[in-house]
Amino acid sequence: MGHVFHAMVGSRESVKELSNRWVLAYPISLPQNFAMIPFTAALFDDIAELMNISDPDPFAEFERLSASAEIVIRDASQFGVLSYIETGYFGGCGTQSAIAWSRGKILLGALKSETTWNGESYEETPIGKSAINKILSVLGVWTDRKKDEFDMLGLGNFRDTESAVSSAS
């Protein structure tokens, strides 16, 4: 089963600010006073068209984090911590990338993790906490012994970006 997801995740205040600025930004409440906006293809196109910035993409680790989107997210981080996350997994193998801002400045990132199959077991690089969990931890997501940061927010319930929007409606 695949997991391909693009989203902005942050404090409810920063997500609310971002969603108030963009018609196609549909906020979804998450536990621990967090929220997210699925970064759909339509929202990506809307931001690119209306911002009209032709600068190159600032981070090679990401598929959809354009210069325009980075400015929008960075500006909304004035109201609270805000991150951008991406996943691309199929059959347990894939990548994830994440970055976080606070008060208009990069808090941590850009980070990238990869999971591969070596023929006997899955290998994660770099070893340790994944890119998204590192970012969520810095944002203040707390965990228990049974779940990591990603699972504590219920992000595993969202398998792909486009269908996540139906949860917000």
C-alpha cells in the first residue's frame, strides 16, 4: 500500500492564518493543539499562479515546496510554528522530507529520510528518528512509549494528499 502525502502541519494558530489567506487551504484539526492543511495539487497551483514568483525551488529535498509556497508558509509561521512535510512510500520503501519555521525563520531542516529494502530487512538512512518525527518533535509534539510523533498526530490516517481534503470538508 502506498503513502504519498504533502501537508503543512503546525500550531492551530499558524494553520488558521494560512487557511484564511488561501481559498483552497482546508484545515484539519489534529491532537495536541496542532492542525494541518493538505498541500493539494490545486493549492500548489493556486499559490504558484497568484504569487507569480519565478525563483528556483529553494530545497531539492521536496517535490512541492516551491519558492512561492516557501514564502507563504514562512509568512504564516509568524503566528506559530509551521512545518512542511512530504512522504512517498510504496511497499514500505520510500522517502520523507520535512522542514519547520517559527517567526519567519527556519527552525529545523530541510531533512530527508529514506527507507530501503536490502533483501532481508528494511534500512533507514539516516539511522535514528525520521525526518518528519524530528520536525514534529521540534514543533512540540509529545509522544508516549507506544507511538511516535507521526502517529500521535494521527498522520498515518491520511494515505494521500488529495483524499485528505475530503476529511476537511
